[in-house]
Amino acid sequence: MLKVAILFGGDSVEHEVSIISAMQAMAALDQNKYKVIPLYLAKSHKLYSAASLSRIETYKDLDQIEKTVTQISVVRENQKFFLKPLVRFKPRIEIDLVIPVVHGTHCEDGSVAGFLETLGIPYSGCDVLGGAVGQDKVVMKQILENAKLPIVDWLWFYAYEFEKDQTTWLKKIDQLGYPVVVKPANLGSSVGISVAKNEQELIEAVVTASQYDIKIDVEKAVSNLRELNCSVLGYYDQREASVLEEVMKQDDILSYDNKYKGNGKAKGMASATRNCPANVSAALTKEVQGYALETFKVLGAAGVCRIDFLLDDATQKVYVNEINTIPGSLSFYLWEASGKPFAKLMDDLVDIAIRRTRQKDKMIFSYTTNILSNYKSGGSKGSKK
């Protein structure tokens, strides 16, 4: 029986959303196939693992977790991986692979993937580069532009540049044309995002976004806006797209509350009000799915992702908005609507982790040579002779 650790939490603003997504993922894993192990990353950057962490009630008091649950570290010994308690006389827990269910900065941005890569632990989802690119809206848009994928007119700047020369940037944004959407470059769940219809609102929006990131993304707002999402599942050589959904919003943008409290209950993205499948033509559905598959490819994504699109309902022009490399609720509702049960989605994520590990085992990362064997001490500078 495979021992699968679900890693969740982190210190991003999406900490609680990650907990909800992880509870859903752990419940979906087939207990007859897998031993499911919760691996909780607290906001304090400490790791914890216990059976109680698989129950949502445990997280009503986050401080209590650190007082009552034993902290652990992740170690590798003789090609095996263990969660090792940081107290004596407590047994360690063996794990075979990790499925990260983390959201936002310091987590989804490649940081967690880098940690797992360093230890050599098999894991599902995007690698370091894929996660980093997907989290940074500026870098992501630059790649999408280069790939000739459709995106809205946009610009970006560092917050200090706006403070230093506000007049110049206000002129550039005026040329872009109001209304505009102002976003922190490295954040998710609609946190810190504002719509500005004039200069005063723009200045206020930049101040808000600057509280969350040093890079600011400003985009031309789409008229007659409808927001469509498509999930993509796979690895570099094999990808499939889900049906489309249209998430219904109550504000100018799809807010945090719209996404995660759409029915008054905190159930992650599964609680948002949506039409699934989206009420669009078969031709538009095929077009969006094609853009989703290409976006997944050019951004180097893996695992299960969700690509969000903006649709001008008057012109039927569609734009790639962004990729969520570890989407809320793992977009299971999109796959269920596509005929893939949540349990099968989790099976596929396990398979991706195994495939990636087998592929890496065939690759060369180091040479069996030791240049230090002929090293001669000669001061602080090394010799290249």
C-alpha cells in the first residue's frame, strides 16, 4: 500500500483555503489503495503530522495545534523517506510520495517543490520553475506573450517606481485606458486586487496591491466580461482538458468571498456559484480548451492546474488570464463534470509523481568523479589547472 502524504498549510494568505483543499483531497484518496498521511505546514514554518490533522475541526484553533501536536522533520535514510518526530521515543512515519495542496506565496510558487526536490522525494504537481512562473503574473504574461497566446493589454512596474514617478505611470495607464484591474504580481484568491475607473481609484488600488507585493500588474479591463475556467491534468508529454465552467461573481471581480464562500459555507472553490459546463458554444469550448492545453505546456506545468480566461461576451474574444498551478479544491468539480471522479483524479496525481520519479531515475544529474581528489591547498583561490 502506497504511503501518500498530503502537504498543506503554509504562511500565505491562502492558508485556510489550503486546509480546506487538503481535507477534500485526503477524503477522496482510496483508503484501500493508500495510507493517507496529513503533513501540515503551520504559519510558523513548522511541520506537523498526526491523525487529528485530517479533521477540519482541528483547525478551529491554529495555535492549539502547535501546543498539542508533535513537530516533525522530513528525512531521507537509505533511499526511504520518513516523517521524524522532534521528540524522543516517538515512532517515525514512512512516506512514499507527497501531493502538495498548498496555495500562494512561499508554497505554490515553487518553494515547496524545491524543498521536495532537494530531498529527492517523489511528488506530484509543478516543479520549481513551473510553480514560480505560474505564481508571478508578470513573468507568466511575458511567456504567454512570447507564445502568441491571447492576453489583455497590460503593463507592470515596481511599487517604488510608481512612488518615485507617479506622473509618468499615470500617463502610461491612461493610454492603456480605464477601467483597469490592478493586481499584486505574486498572489492568488483575488486578494489585493482592485478595479480602478479613474486616476484616484488607480492610486488607491496601487497602494492596496503594494501591501502584498513589490511588483504591480495593471491590466485593461474587459468589457461585457464573463469569466471561464478550464482545468488541465497531466505531465509534459500527456495532457487532457476538462469541461469549462463559468464562475458567477457578485462584484466587479471574482472576489475571495465569491470563490470560497459562495453558498455561505467554507468549502473552497467547490462552494463558488458556477455554471458547469459553461453555457457557451461548442466552438468556443474547443477554442478555450486548446488555449488551456497550450498554456499548460508553455508554462511548464504538471499535475492538475486550472487556467482562468476572460471572455468579452459582445465580441466573443477570449483572453488567457492566469494559471493556478495548485487550484483550490484541486478543481475536482471540473473533473467530475468531465466524467472523472475525485478518487480517479487523485489516482492520476499519484501516477504523475511515480512517472516523474521514473523519468528522473533515467537522467544524469552528476558524474562519478571527484575533482577534489587532486585539490592542493594554495590559499583562498581555487586552482583551475
